[in-house]
Amino acid sequence: MSLRIKIVVTVILLVQISGCASFSASRDDNSQESFAAHDRDIAVDVASCGGRLGTMPENVEAELDAASIGFMNWNMKKGELANWRSDFGELGQGKDLVLIQEAVLSSDFTDAIDGLEHWSFSPGYRSSGQLTGVMTLSRSEPLVQCNLSTLEPWLGTPKATIITEYGLTGTGETLVVVNVHGVNFTLGVTEFQTQIEQIRQILSDHQGPVILSGDFNTWRKKRLTVLNELAEDLDLEPLQFEEDHRKTVFGFRLDHSYVRGLNVGSTGTRSVQSSDHNPMSAWFGI
């Protein structure tokens, strides 16, 4: 079997495994989109996003504690499996940043973790009146929010990226957090490269701390190479896990977290039954 045929078969299998079919717009989309923005001026392209990052006002009302930043990343499969609420509340307790892929725009997600009063959402799939995408919960209000999307060529639906920026106490610096759900169903890597290139352009002018994390759908060596080249170019270091329970497909891990300008304390992953992905967590400081 030729390599191209193998890739076609792989993509078809991934589509079937994911349970993705066609998605139709809901009449409630406009109200949901308005709720998702909650009166923020959100940048929706690379140029406007890059122009806003680093423009921290002189008097920032709330900042993240630079000495201790609790972090978690999790693809939550839209909360479709049993016990996700209890796992989410437990795993997110005490964290300062929680990054979610396949989040649902609802109070079940936005209000789930005590202390994380602020949320940012970038829409992806729309189905049966339900808006899903990537969500970042945070202990302080973001200074900037950017929503980017890249279309899945087979499905014609967007994969979302959300970029948020936060002040850090006592540093005069800002932390840029990139939450990614990677383009998945492609024969080659062109669309995935396009999504990664957007991130490269935005982060290339930011000199401060960075967290880049998400479900990148790196189920193929070429995809992982694209991601690792980005990390190397931007001096981002991958988080390492002593006990690594991250989801794998065809022997490749799908979920990754990279950091720059932060001291990494403890890291961990946890095997759960409440999603088809397992969460990653870490503690950072400066």
C-alpha cells in the first residue's frame, strides 16, 4: 500500500473515530457569539492581534501572581462522558489558568471552578444549537484576547485558537497564553502549517513569558515536526512528565504544552474516564 493511500485511510478512520459529521448553523448563533464576546474588543486576525499584545496599561487592576501560576490543559470532549463535572472541578481547583479544548459555551464550563471568574472563548464547531471551541479560564481578566480559526478542509468547519495576555505581579512583563485545537483531518500538513504559522507571527514580537498548549492532533511525524520547529524557533521548552498519560494515536501524543520565560515546578498528567484525553498540569513561577 502506497504512503498516500495509507494517509487517506488514516484520515477516514480519524473522522469516524471522532464522531464528526456535518455541522449546521443554529438560529441562536448570533446570541451565543455575543455572549462569547461579553463586551470585549476581540482581535480576529494576526495583524490586529500582534498590534495589541504588549500594550499593557499603566494601572492594571488584576494580575497573575508571578511567583506561583497553577496551570491545567484538557480536551474535555464537550463534557459528553460521565463524571466530567466532578473531575473538572477537582483537577482545576487552585489553578490560575485552565485551558480547554472541545469546550461548550455554557455556565457548566464557565462557572465550574471556584476562583476562576474570568473566561475567554473562541468558537469552533456549531451543532444543534450548541457552540463549542477553545476556552481559557483565568484568575485575572486578560488584557488582550485574540480569536483565530483555520478551516478543516474535509469538514469545512473551523478549528479555533485563542490567545490571551495577562499582567504578572511585580515584573512589568506580560504572559501570553496560546490555547490551540489543531487542524486534524487533512492528507498533508498544509492547513496545520497555516495554523501554526499564525501563532509564529504573533509570538515572534513578544519578548516575555509564553505558554503554548493544546490538543495539536499531532498523530503523524510531519505534524509533530512542524510543531517542534515552531517551539525551537521561539525558544519554547516542552513540558516533561514523569508519568505520561497523554493520549496517543498511532504512537504519537496529541496534547502538548510549551513554555518560555517561566520556571517549571511540578508537572503531571492524570488518567481519567471522563474524556478521551487526559489532562496535563503544572506549576510555574518567575
